Amino acid sequence: MQPGTHFSFGDHKEHGFVASFTSSIPQHLAHWFLEREQFEPVPDEPGLYRLSEPERDGPRRTRQAVHDLRRRGYIVQADIRLDPALSTGPRRPVRSNELQERRSRLAQAAAGRTTQRFAPPTTSPPSARPIPPKPTYAPTVHLTVAAGGRSR
């Protein structure tokens, strides 16, 4: 194992895809990371973790765990078939040339200048009502008393 290695991944004949950690990383932190990557502690094997549901795309999920931990800056040792840097996974589907050309044309059109004229932006939104000017005089209100009614 390389000096400074934090995690180690491999195959186990009884437990399937397994992971362990070294003393160069705190135990609680290693436990937290491995559980987030869907590994669970193996009973009666301290420091050994197995992938939960290994039949559900186990090799890919293990490679992804190796990749995630390396991306976070940890040194990870893995078997050849579980190392994303050394193993080749299934090829990704290639986009057709038509889609690529269409995207290129759209990108060029978006980057170019438009020939359409447009009105300059207004200072207020079009849905806002104009505020009437404040009157310069004091309005007088005349109240009339209704005949036969009671005052309030």
C-alpha cells in the first residue's frame, strides 16, 4: 500500500465489494464517508465495510466511490477493475452529428447581433400607473346634513 493511503477498495470472496480505511484518517470521518458511498460495516470485522446491494450495479458504484473520494483529495488504493483511472467502464452513447450541428448553429445565432429593432427600456414597468401630481391647493370638503337623520 502507498504511504499516506486513506482508503482501500477491493473484492472479497464472502462480502463482495469491500472498503477499508487506514489510520491516516480519523475513524469517525472514514465511517461517515463510506456510509455516504453506500458501504456498511461488516459485523465481526472491525474496519471492513461492504457495499450494500452489490448486485445492483456493484462495480460501477464502487468505481464511483473511489472517484468521489479521490476528488475530495483522499489517496485511494483500488483493485484494477474497481479503479476508474485504470479500468474502462461501458462506453457512453455518442450524440449524433445532427444534434451537435444544431447546437452549434444555435450557439452562433445567440452570440451574434440581431437585426431587429427594439424600443429602449422605459424607466417604469409598463403595468405601473402614473402617479398624479400633488395638488397645490387644499381641497374643501362640504358635508351636508340629511333631513330627519341622526348625526353620528
